[in-house]
Amino acid sequence: MQRLLLAGMSHKTAPLALRERFTLSRAQRAAAIQRFRALYPECEIVVLSTCNRVEIYIAREVHGHPRMAELVGFLQTCGIEPNKPADLASVVHTETQFGVAEHLFAVAAGVESMVVGETQIIGQVREAYEEACNLGSAGPMLNPLFQRAIAAGKAATTAIAHRGDAPSIASAAMHLVRQTAGPLGAKSVLSIGAGDVSRQVLNYLRAIGPARLLISNRTDETARALAREYSGETVDFSRLAEGIALADVVVTSTSSRRPIVGLRHFERSTVTVQPPKLLMDLGVPRDIEPVVRSLPGILLHDLDDLGNTVSGSTRQSTGSSSAAEAILREHLHDYAAWQRARDFGPTIASLYDRYHVLAEEELQRAIAGMSMQSPADVARLRGFAERMVNKLLHDPVQSLREADSLQSPAHNYAEVLRKLFKLPTPPEEEI
């Protein structure tokens, strides 16, 4: 039997200043998996890292390592600043067994997202799982867990999309921009970046139609392609200060590991107090140095500010969350039934083995006392004994396999079964 464990942090438990230190690139995720497998070669592992969470999912033998404390300790070594250790005790969330499945299914469906119901997360979960498969770190426990979670997430996000109200980080950010800066029809907007979030932002801007749309990216060719697609103007990345000076609103979302906008970009700007220049930083790690917030006439929002705004309103979650959760319950029920069958298999096999042995012993006694014995008579008696054992055990075993409580750990049921039928009891496990 194997045990599922999860240790991680998210926007619900840790501030952006800490989360951004644990936002891992593809190469860093691969390196973390390889380090983990060197320490615990018998374990399975998947590492999920997004703008708002980093989580380590593992499967190990019931009495194996790492224990939960060791898993949290490994997470601490995954920061992108290894010389700046972080105490994660107060911000790490942990789960075991079915709690891991419940959490992952909710994550894949966007229920655990900062913007409830957002659909980008399903692709990030799939990417994390595929990376683990390519590295050979997902096996008989994590393969079905992630496959079923991705299927559940896809079903939930598809249902949300059919409602026509699928939210996203980009939609929430643009809602906050309009709340803060007012109508954009007479304003200039600078978008920096070319990833999924930047493209979503550009889609919203195209629909809104700002007076002037400026686009910048570290790769000039990419910036020009985006400018053609979205009817914008390019700003050379080396001349960001000029683009920022021209813009009323600046939205950044890049994969840079260091800030790309700092105080130096405002030296040639005429910063006025009214109206303030709005900067929306959607990057993790952050694209804009936090000290920029102190400049007069600058209003800087980051993902923590966005999260506070979203959490203060139920508009994003009312329909999307309920639709996703209904689908998740059905998929979780199916997964729990599969997991119970898998967990109970060895105990049930042990139960049948024990009682067929007892039946055979009694059969031999009966045969020894018979005056007339023939192979046909013995076969009929043996068949009778086997059928009697199977019929006597059928109902309790079936009830066990169809237990209603998805929250009750399988080993609790198995322990009751072992005590009732005097089966071997394994030693206690330390989590």
C-alpha cells in the first residue's frame, strides 16, 4: 500500500514576496524532481508551480520516507534564492491520502484559484504532470491521480466556458484597471510580455479599444507580431522608459526572474499626481520593483492587491464555483471508489485466503471421517466449501467496497476488517 502526501503554499497561505521566491521555471522543476529522486528513489513526485502556488505531490510506501516534515524540508530547498532560506512553517499547507485528491481536483478545476473558476490552471496541471512523466517520476499512484484530476478539471472548466462567464487573472486585472483608471477609450495602455496572460490582456484591450495600444517584449520580432495582430504600436524593450512615459496604464506579465521595471524607468517621465499612472504587475516573480510604489503619481497593483480585490467580491465565484464543485463531487466519488478497491485489495485477498484455508482444513476432517470416498464426492464437497466461504464473505466485502464515506481512510476500514477476522496487522506508520 502507498501513501499520498502533499506540501505546498499558495496565495491563500503565503504573501507574494515569499511566493515569488518559489516560482520555479521548467528547468528548476526538473532539477527539483531529480534531486528528490536521488534522495528518495522509490517515491513518485510531481511538482506544480504557477504564479500563485508551488506544490509537491508525492506517493511513497506506507512506512517509507519522506515523512511530512522531511517533505516540507525539501520544499524549503526549492526556493530560487538558496542562500536566503525561508521559514515556511506558518505558510505551508499539507494533505495526506484522499485529502490530496480533493485538493488536486479542486486546483485543476480552478476552485482553489485566486480568481475562482479560471481556466488557465488546467493547462498548468497537465504540464506539471507531463513533465513528471517525461522524467519518469510519476507511477502507479500519481498517474491515475493526475489523469483523473485533469479529466475532472477539463469537465469543470468546459462547463464553466459553456456558461459564458469563465473568469481569469487577466479579466480580473482588467476589471480592476477599469475600476481604478476609469474608461480606457481616451487613454494609452502599454502591455509588456507575450505569454498567455499577456495575450488574454490584449484580447480584452482589443475589445475595449484604448486610444493608443503600445506593446513591448524582450524579443522584438514577437512584439511586432503582437502589434500587427492587435493593431498596436511597438515599443523597443531597451526604451521602456519612453513607453512608460507615454502610457496612462502599464500592464506587465513576463517570465523574467528579475524585475524589468525599476526607478530608472521613471527618471525621464513627468510624474504628475493627478491622474496617477496605473501600473498593473501580473508577473511572478514581480516585474516591477516594489519601491516604484513610493513614487508620487504612481499607483502600483500586484497579484496580492488583485487577490484582495477579488476576495472582497463574490461576483467571480458565484456561478463558476458551484458549477465546478458539482462536477468535482462526481469525479471524486469515482476516484474514491477506485482508490478503495486498490487499498482494500490486499486485505480482502488475505481475508479470502484465510477462510478458504480454514474451509479446506474442515473439509479434510470431513473426508477423513467418511466411510466411502470418491474423487467426484471430494470435488463436490470442496466446491460446496468454497462457495459457502465466498457467499458468507460477499456481503461484508461488497459493503466495504461501496462504503459511503469518502472521507474515511481506507486503512481504518481495513483495520476493522483485520480485527473482526483476525488478520495480520501491520505496524503503525508515522506520517
